Amino acid sequence: MGEASLNEAVNAAVRIAALRKRYGKLVALDAVDLAVPAGEAFGLVGGNGAGKTTLIKCLLDLCAFESGRVEIFGVAGSVPASRRRLAYVPERFVPPYYLRCSEFLEVLVRASDAPYDPARAQAMLRDLELDAAVLERPVRSLSKGMTQKLGLAAAFLVERDLYVLDEPMSGLDPAARVAVKSVLRRLAAEGRTLFFTSHVLADVEELCSSIAVLEKGRVRWHGPPAALCARYAEPRLEQAFMRCIRDR
């Protein structure tokens, strides 16, 4: 292993090697190799059924896979300690409906061995364009967009080195998307690693220093968004993405 490869291995927040996952006869992930350096804003993009959520579930040991290796900051993903440095918001985020929002945030923060600061929670909600008065409301009373922002607030209040976010912009209106992107930029500036999926390629192009295009369980491209655009001589990532997944 050369010096550059050794440094990459040591500094990788996420490393996936030869990952294979099947659902019956369906090959969901086919020999996926992927490395995300610590401190990088990384976007995983692909169409419906490309394997993005399955890859995240394998990364977080939420489902078994046939073969391959997964590491988080150099620790095998099957080891619970590997997840101590990350926070995760799933694509279908469903918090306990019977809790008040403040109770939900407090439970999540305290479960992460951190003190709960109500003032900090209120500030985070404001950053995400969510009225702090929502803290006294039951979770079941929230709209889809408000619920999504509550989940993001819980993840961001837990200070971690890696944030794994599956479709974090789902259900958000334009103002909320702007607010979430502002928080993500702040986390990236602090040196946190962002690993997120999105169907909104304009957001990915704006936020990410590198992306991977996943199509039918295979990585078709991994590199900077600008490099993908240059490869297909397209001015925007959306057009380059379409060329990439159709390029045989």
C-alpha cells in the first residue's frame, strides 16, 4: 500500500469494500467499494431502488449482508462502538407519537451521554426554521415537514464526528431547505463528516465536495460533482447524472 493509500485508509470516516447484499434473487448491492474521508461532505445519489438506503442500513448494521467489509472510523460496522461517533436520521423518521417534542429531544440527547440544554434546543429549532413553541406540542400533532426538522434537530444537538442523513430534505419547504443547508455548511466548516442521500441534485451540487452515483447496486461514479459534469461536458449535475446512469 502506497503512502497516499495508507493515509486514506487511516483518515476514512466510512470505508466500504466489496459489499454485496441480496433480497432473495434481487441483487441490491453488487461489490460496492467506497471510501469517504473524515471531514468531507459526501452525497450518495441514485434513482429509486438504486440501493442507497440499503447501503446505509448495511453501514449502520441495521441489516445483514452476504459479503464485504464495512468500517466507521476504522472500526468494523458490526461492532456497536463503531457508531459512537455518528448521528443518524433515517429516510422514514417516525418519533414516538406519545411524547412532547421537548421530551423527545431530551431523551435522545441524554441517551447519547450528553446534557440536555433547553436553550440550545430552542436555538437549534430556530436555526431550522421551526418555532420553539413546538417544544410543548405532542409529536403526533406535527406535519411531515415539522417532524423532519425535529429529527434533524435531535441529530444536530448530539455533537458527533459523522452525520448520516437519508434524504434529510424530505418534506421540507424552500425556507426550511435553505435553513437545513445552512446548518449542514456550519457542521462541514467545523470539520464534521456529512454522509447523506438526496434526490435534489441541486442541493448535492451545492453542498458536497464528493459524490457517488449508485445505479442498480453498483457505484457508477465517485468523485467531485464538477468532475462528473466535466466528464460528460454538462453544465449542471442533474444532466451529468442522467448521462452517467444511462452510459453503458
